[in-house]
Amino acid sequence: MGLDITVLITDCAWLEQFPPQERLPRLRAAWYDDETGLWDHDAPAVEGDWCRPQGPGASVFAVYEFRDTCGSFKPHFWAGQRWESVRGHVGAALRNDVDALLSGLV
């Protein structure tokens, strides 16, 4: 296991239709859209090959995942988002403990 190495290739004609300051946000929105199917944990993973997304970004980018790398950080992102949504509803002691744990990871 090693660092995550992912290659993303996109259609320049699609990307160039947006002003330069909007290109990276547009590409991120297409990449992280749940409709791509790239984040479906029940789907069989193809390692070491090109993956074409589903949904609206299907024709504008493709992803190559290298073998034996760590994978996506998206589940970690969503875990952090879920903690933020329930944080105010837990007791102070638990909240402090979890905040201390998470701050050590960041």
C-alpha cells in the first residue's frame, strides 16, 4: 500500500468553455458528483485501468487508478461532515474527546 496516485484526464474543449477561475471548481464538481458511480462502494473496483464515470461527466473525463494505492479520501471527508452534523448533539466530554482525536489527525 502506498500513497494514492490517480490520473484524471479531461476534455480540454469542455474545460476551456469556462473562464479560467471556474475550471478547477467545475472539474471538482464533475469528479465528486455522486452520479459518476466512482464512489459506489458496492460496485466492483477496477484497479490498474481507466474508469469512465456515469452521469453528466461521462463524456468529459476519465480516471486511471494505479494498483496498490490507498484509494479515495471521500469516505473520510463524509465522516468528518457527519461528525459536524451531530457534534452539537453529544455531551461535552465526548465532543472534547472526539475533537482532540480529530485535531491530532489533521
